[in-house]
Amino acid sequence: MKEYFDFKIEPGTKLEIEEYKQKTPEISVIVPFYNDVKYIEQTVNSILNQTYPYFELLIIDDGSKDEESLKKLEEIEKRDNRIKIFHKENEGLAATRDYGAAKASSETKYFMFLDSDDLIEKTYLECCYWTLETNKEASWAYTDSIGFDSYTYTWNMWFNSEKMKKTNDLVESAMIRKEAFYEVNGYGIREKAVNEDWNFWLKLIAKGKYPVHINYYGQWYRRKKDGELAKAKQNQEKSLEIINNTVKTILHPVEAIQYPKQDYNYDKIADIQETIVAPEKKNNNKINILMIIPWMIIGGADKFNLELVKRLNKEEFNITIITTESNINTLRQQFEKYATVYDLTTFLNQKNWLSFINYIIKKEHINLIFTTNSTYGYYIMPYVKAKNPEIPILDYVHMEEWYYRNGGYARNAAIYSNVIDKTLVCNASTEKVLKEYFNKKQDEVKTVYIGVDEEKFNPNKYNKQEILKKYNLENNKKTVISYICRITEQKRPFLLLEIIKKLKEKRNDIIFLIVGDGNLLEKLKREVHTSNLDENVRFLGNIDSTEEIYAITDITINCSIKEGLALTAYESLSMGVPVISSNVGGQAELINEEVGKIVPCMQNETEIYNFKYDKKEVELYISAIEEIEKNIEQYKCNCRNKILNKFTLTKMSEEISQIFKDTVKNPNNEKIENGKMLSNTTELMKELICINLMNDSDKFKYEAEMYQKEVYKRVYSNKEYNYKKELLEEKLWKYPIWRAFVKTTKKILRKK
């Protein structure tokens, strides 16, 4: 996962403490310290910045002699009344951690050990606390880790207690139940730099203890060339002696709780976790938004979410984001620059999700809920409204999808209309569908065009010749047409292939750049090669800097069978590049004869998996290309102007910001009354959530297992393979949107 992770975004670079009502601490954070003045301040900042405030911070000085270091500890102790400094004779890490445990408050339930140069993300304590409170039998919780400083890497390993006998796959930091710690007599060794962490985990395993493995990068492990790990390698002989002696005491393997996972089976939906000590936070008098989204990946809807969060005025808005579907969240760090993020799939069982959302609503003084493309977000709306009738709910729908639940998220917006104050949509076509087909009230639907970052997508900022050289196109004399999208059924890549074939029969002065990835990419590559089109097609894969592609493009083409209003169309026009698009969704609201061409879509969207296309539709695309080429300079001039006049992200964020303010100030009274009427049916609504989770269990299991396979390289047994084969072929096939995933997954499984 290293390829998308930004190692420069370190926690604790500045102090950002929130104000909470003081309570007895639940957690003792223990930090051994020895002459480490260089890093201790950032480490302490990362702890004080935690979103869960009920901890004590014990810094145990292991006999430091450096005056500057000792003075720094004195300064740090004065910063917060939760900090306590203790001094002792030098004995090494293991003894210092045991000393810190002995000094901890008798009232705390958990120990969390962190080295004085390491860091934790601001939600670390909160996620570990919640996962241990809701997994009572587990003894410790840990997250995936980031290696940084002298070496950089991402560390994510599937927990295997048998493998742990031979190699340590765990990080040194974790949250541990006190009783488990004392049951194995803590670290219990006095030797220095002898893999004391590894030995401690083995001691717990020997007692039949098991962990919760949280699957997000919550801990940062500083890799110094002369750090403790390097010293342990020097002491390898003594270290292995200690480890092997502990391994001999392990009689049985243990199984960890590892997220993401799907094992929900009609469990009672928890309402409030009675053991959770909820923080009482000072109200900031802002509009506190709870935003519920599926994930944080690179896609049009996801970029909309990020751009909105990025642009909302932080003096007026405070944002908490909850995600509800398992995925490799490549944009998570970007979202965390502007909001606090919790991925529920990484640390909680589904039966506890609702409790956590209730907790966040109370803790963060949420006064506006905004959801977009989260199925679970819709499922809980009636319950949340019943519990909080005064909190308005808004949603954003990017398109209607007739091939998915006969309407997709537009259908959800209609189903839950009685508790949604207003539905925002990205185009007038979807607005019309919601009003006329789904019977949403006229004043409860509003089109807000997404727009584009006009500064980022500015053709004057890019050197075309340098970019052509970068992509080995500097000697190209052909018209460049770019196709930038996911290579999936919705985007009809094989219609594009037919267009290229037909054009090749007439001329050879056009090259197509195909940018993106997807389940049909490999098949498309094979067909291009078989059709002898390699000279006219270049596959560039996923590219983050798509603005570079637009800078060397003459025309972009969109063949989709379904769109809301494609982000690529906004971007292309902003870069001064005309667009040819199928007439689907709101495409015609942006693209007209001045900036491109709209081509009728001659295929019903329920035929999304049919790759045979009307010859007339192919000819219309070719005619559109030829017409634009005749007057391309005028088209390019018109494109940029159209975006600046109406379709920028600045205009979008300003409009949505005002809608948020107006809604909080004047919530829909009818929805408030509906919420009050629902207040005596919360048990029924929890049961409906339960049923919906069961209906979606195959989909959620699929996503979780694909994550495990991709990130943790988990290999399934033949028994699991046969189950999955049956699951995919018999259960999911009836849902058209999953057929593409079925085909891809079967291909992956065949390789196993």
C-alpha cells in the first residue's frame, strides 16, 4: 500500500487539543523515555491530540543524564494535568514499561505502551477502546503500522499465532487489558534490546489470549538506523534464547478477531454500549456535520466528497466522517486534513455500528447529518431521526441507476423521504426523475452542479511539449483522443473499441489514450491487440494527475451507458478540451454544440452486460469527432469559458454551504414531527436495520474478503473456495451490478 501513502503527513506536528469535561481516566498511556529530546514533543502531541480524552499519560524517564532532555520533560509535564513524569534508574524498555504499569492509576482499565519517538493517529485510542469494549474476550488491540524516518513502509500482516513462533509480525504498540497484562506478569525481563515486545505477545498467546487486529494505519513506528530494533539484532543470540523458551510454553494456537470481516447473523443491534465512558465535549457553536459515505477512494462521487469537505469554511463547520464499506481507502489521508474520520469496517462489528453513531452524535454535538452513496447511511435514517428529531438530514444523489435496485441511490432518497429534509442532486435529469417518477416533493429536491477545480485544471499551467515527452508522444502527429474512466461495463469500453475499429478503416491519424483501471481492462487490451490496433491505442493505467492527460488531448470521449454528470467532462472542459459524450444523465446540461457533441445512447441501460452495439451509434461518434476537428480551436476557447461562468467547485461549495446553514437554521418542521412520531418504534427500526444487514451480508462479505486478499494476501482453503463459488454464482448473480464483480472474482479464485 506504500504507493499511495504520504509519509510526510505525520501525526503530532502541532498540538490540537479539544476541550472536554474532566472524568476519571480509562486508559494509562505509558511512554518510556531515555535522552530522547529530539522526538518526545511530537510523540506527546500525538497523544494529547487524541479524539478520546480520558487517559493519563505517564512518561517514565529511564535514568536520563542529558540536561536538555530532563528540562524538556519538566516543560511537558506543565502542559496538561493528565501528564505525569516519573524518574528511575536505567534498566531498559521492558523494565521501564513494567515500572510505568505499576505507577498507573488503579481506576484505568487499559494500558497503552508507546515508545518516546513513535506516534499515533488521533483516533487511535478511541478505536482501540471501542473495539475492546465491544469484544470483551479479546486481550489486546493493535492497528496496522507505518514505518517512517530512515526507512519508509506500510506494515500490515494477517495475524497467525503459529507464524508468531518464528517471526514477529506485530508492532510494539497496542492497547492491553490490565488483567491480561498482569496475568502474564507484564514484560517480566530485565535484559535490554532483546525483542521484549515479541516475547510479551508470545506470553499472552501461551495463556490463550488473543488480540483484535484493527485494519487502519493507526501507529507510526520510527525507524532509526541505531534504534531498538537494530540493537535487538545485535543481541540476537540472547533474544532468541528468551523467545524460544516462551515458545515452548505455547500449547495451542489462538485466533484473532481481524477486521474487516463479515460474521453478522441477526445479532441484536446494540443501542448504547453501557460500559462506554462517553466524552463530554464543549460545544463549539459551529455547524457540526456527521457525513456518512461508503469509502474514500478515487472516483467521481468520492472526489466530490473530498472537495466539499476541503472547501467548507472550518470557522463555521466541523466535520466528522464515517465510512461504511470495506475498501483500500487511498484518499483517507486527504480527508483527514479537513475532518475526523472513522472507518467502521476497521474496528467494529456491524451490530455495534449504530451505538458508535449515537455516541458520535452526542459527543460531537452533531446538528446536521449528510449522507451520500452510503447504503447503510440510508438504512439508519429513520432510527437516527426518531432518536434526534431536531437534527436535519440531507443526502446527495449522483445519478439514478435502473440496473441497480431499479433506481439505485435515487430510490433510497425516495424511500426515506419522510425523514430527509432535502435531497441534492448533481443534474436536472436526476432531479426530474426524483420528482416525477419517485414523487419527491418539488421543494425537497435541488440540483447543485459539482463543478471542477478551475485552478488545478487550468491549461495555462502545463507545458504540453514536456508532457508529450513524458509519455513518449513527442513525435506524435496524430489527433489525441482520451478516454478517462473506470474500465467497467457502465463505461462501455467495447463501444469505444468499435469506434476505433471503424475509424481505423478510414484513417490512421488518430491515437486513443485509455486512462484508468477496472475489471474489463485486460479483456480490452487483448481485443485491441487481436484487432491490430496497438499503433492507435495507448493504455496508461491509473493516473492521479489526469490534468496532464487533458493538456495533451484534443478531444475526450465518454461512451457511458449511465452517468450522473461525469467529473471527467467538467475537468476536460476546464482544460479547454471539447467532449463527445453519450446523452445520459445530466451530460447534455453541460455539453452542448459550443463545447462538444452529445450522441444518443442507443442501448437500454438494463442491457449493460451486452457488448453488441448499434452500428448507427458508432457512426454518430465518428461523425462527432470529425465535426469537432474542423473547428477545434473555437471549441477549445468555448470550453474553458463555460466552466468559469457556472461550473466551478468554488460555486458548488458556496451553494451547498448556504444550504447547510439554511437547513440548520430552518429545519423542515414536517420531518421533525415525523421523527417524533417514529420515536416509539425504535426497536422495530433496529430490527429493520438487522434485516437489511442480512440482505447485504453477501456483498459485505465479498468486500471484506477481497480486502483481506489484496492487503493481507490471505489465501482461502478449498472449502472456503467452494463456498465462495456457490455464493457468487447462485446468490449474487441475480443482482446485475454485481455480475462484473462475480466475473473478476472467479478469475482471481481460479488462480488460487
